[in-house]
Amino acid sequence: MLEEISQDNLAHIHASNQAMFSMDPDYNALLQKKDSILGEWKALEKDKQREYGGLHKFEIENALPDLKDPALLPSKNTYLLHNEIKRRLSREDPLSLLPIEPLDFDDATLELAESLENIAEIRELYKIRKASVGSSSNAGISAEEAGKIKNCFNQGRELFLSGRSGSLMVKPLNFFYSLTAYTYGVIILNSPFRYRKDMLPGSHGMAYLPATIQAQFGGDSARGTFSDLVSSFPTHLVKAPGISFNIDCSNSLMKFYENKFNVSLGTLLSMIPEMSEYYKLTTGNPSRCFPLEISSTNNIRSVTWEFQIGNGETRPSSASIEQSFNGFQVTERFGKTIVTVPAASSSKLNAIIYTDLRGKLWFVENPFFPIILPEISVHFLITSIFSNIMRYRPDEWGSVLLNEVSSNISLLTRHYFSSFQRKFMLLVLRSSSRFIPYTT
């Protein structure tokens, strides 16, 4: 029996290999120095320029290193990360909430997904979702590169349709590879560090541990699709009617490459809002998800939001609140945890806040703190583990699906795939389109 499906186990160690980020040297200062040297070069007489033999030699004379030197890549990544975050925090969020009627839900989400499969639209989305690209006609990616992403999206949609119509016996593999195909496009459209598909590493960026049925990621793990997916979200967008803000994830991303985790399926399933009731019912353990409402409060000095966490009966631990809302006022009212956050300081939160199918917000206790995983990356890990179980333990996988051993594990597994199937396209659209759709 695959008891590991419901187990809540997590272990992590501090580990790192080749640095992804570095503050030394200051890449922004090097760019400014390059601009200053260029200005000096332009001011030189032509005869003097000829004496130096060219701008490059003049830069060397002024002790400017080659900015394309691979050794400077960690410093460049830090500059790109902070520059993108700064621009996202200073602009009005360009994504639009899109309510969808329940009766039209499946058709509408597929129509929206198909609308992504257009070269002109992908080129425009690249400029919409990346704040530091610019808006000129020649900014962004080429039509050729957009065509590659279009094909990724098309493959992802076809794999999803195959998985949706197929037996649960093979859904995990179809859904995992569908999500992987979409992930390539999600990375290019969002990552400050990737702007061509051929820049993406060939590995999955996480490992499956068959002995314990766990996922391993972060730290000194081989980089690939999963690590690039996490790195594609330098900010964590929280958006609902009347509410919109971005959380600065710079510290989260830097810590991601310094800490390696081994995590079980149960831990990951406890982080999915749609699984909260079924997770408690089938495992006997509390979910890590808690309903969240955010409302404006009367404050003459500034716009202030009140985070109301919990349902009046259960609420998150004080430790998780302290981690996520460190430095903000925390009180209790009617069995809920109340956190008061000035809107201007909302980017400083360290909270995981996911949005369910209906557009409702959920606070998630973070087992990976201070690393904030985007919700789509949690599903990447879950579907990867399930697809490996399906492939390498088909006898036990069949027993689970046929409810021959444990009704709780069978119910937990089946409910995950039924809820994931409904939410799949919403996750893709929220991560790659100009919309944040939800069902009304």
C-alpha cells in the first residue's frame, strides 16, 4: 500500500553549489561605470581614440571588467532580480480579474488557453508580464522565439485534453508532461533571467526519491525546469476584487539556492486550498490552508488593510503568523487572526497566499519558510511524484485507484486529480496570460 501518499514528512539541509546570486561586485555600479567611460570616450578627440585602439581597450585602461564574463553572472542575476522587482512594485498591476460562469467554465478556460497560441499575443504578453522589458515596438522577443512558445502551449493543451479524457490510471503522466510543456512558456514570459527557450536547462530541476516517495529540490540540486519555474516569480501577486499587491520574493529566491528539501506528498497536498477538507478527513491531520479575507480599514494616515485569517474555529499557528507577518500588528477577533498591514508595506510580507478556483484567498502555513513557492510549482512537484509512482509502481498504483487497500488514500488521490483537473487551466492562465480567471 502506498502509505507515503498521505505522509507529512519534510527534511532540509543547507546546501549550495555554483552561486546563482551575488552582491559582489555590484553589477549596477559596473553598468554605471561603463556608461561613464562611454561618455568620456565620446568626448575624446579622434586622434586620442585612435591611440587607445578602440573603446574596449579604453575600458580595460579604466579597469572596467568584461561585463559578459561568466564569473559576473551571479552579480548580473542579482541586478536583474532587483531591477525587475523594483519595476513591478512601482507599476499598476496589468493583469485583469476575469470571472467565469460555472456552467461555461470548461469551455471558457480552454478558449482562453487557445487564445495564448498566437505569436503576436505571446510577444505582447512578454512585455506585459515582464516589467523591465520596455514597451517599444522592437522590445521583447522575436516572432521566431514566440513561435517556439506557441508550440509549447499547443502541446501542453493537447496533453491536458488527453489526460482529462483518459483513465486516472494514466492521468498523472499526461498532466505532468502537459504542465511541463506549459512551464517552458511560463518561464520565458515571467523570468528575469530567461528570454529564449534554448537557455532552459534540460533536466526537471528536481529529483524523485523512489525509496521514500519524495521530491527533492533546491540548494545544490541540478538546475532545470522546476528551479527556473520558481525563479520566474520574483514577486508573489495577490489579487482579488478591491485588492492588488506584490510581495517581494528576492530573499525567497536567494534562499532557494542555499537550502535543499526532501518533501513528501502529504506535505505538498496540505498546501492546496481545494484539498483542505479532504486532507483533514483522509489523513486526520490539519490542512495548512486557512481562509483569508482582506478588507480596508479606517486610517486617516494611510491606506491600511486588515488580514482576517481563519474560519472562526481554526486558525494558523502563532509561529507561522510571526514568520509571515513579522513586524506587523497581530491581534485576535472572533476566533480569527487579525493582521493590520499598511498597503505601502505589503511588499514586505513573507506570506504564501494562494487563490482557489472561486477567486477566494487562502493563507498557507509555509513548511519551506522563507522560500515562497508559487502555487503552480507545488502542483509541478505533486504531479511529478504521482507520475513516478504510476510508472515505477504500477501494481500498487492500480490498487490505490481501485480502492483495494485504503479508502482514505484512494479518496485523497482521486480528489486531488479531480480538483487539479478543474484548476489546471486556471493555474496556466494566471501564470502566462493577461487574465486572472476564476469561477463565480
